[in-house]
Amino acid sequence: MAMRKIYSEMKGMKLKEVPGYFKPMLSVGFVKKSIQRGLDNYHAKYIETDSIEPLYHICFGGMIFSYLVALPNERRHLEHKRHAEQHGHH
């Protein structure tokens, strides 16, 4: 939704106007306000309604995070195993 809004606002702009459009969005105050607005929306949608979905978000987010953290180690292990098989080691 946000990308569609940005695209529709930029559609009528000239190329010289684009940096002036994005520069205020990259300020610290704007980013803080956007994050706060997102957290307020999340709180209103899930926390105030006593939904179980935040628990799912934590569980699935934790699983994805642990997978991404372990992925480099697993890739090194598999590469070592492949290298050993190619060179006749056990």
C-alpha cells in the first residue's frame, strides 16, 4: 500500500523534483514518527483486540531469525562436506 501511494504521488513529478520529495522522508524525525505510527497501528490492531497473532509473530519471527543466524554455519558445513567427498575423504 505504501509503495502504491509513493508511486502515485511521484507519477506526475519531474526528475529534478524527486530528491526534494524524498529528502524530508529520510530525516530522523520523520523516521521516528513513522515507526511510532506503525507501532501505534500494531497496538490498536493486535494488542487492544486481545488477538493471539502477536504470539504467532514472535514464534515465527524467532524461527526465521534463528534459521538466518545458523545459515552461514550450515553452509560452511555443507561446503566442507562436499569438498571432502570430492577429494576422497570420509
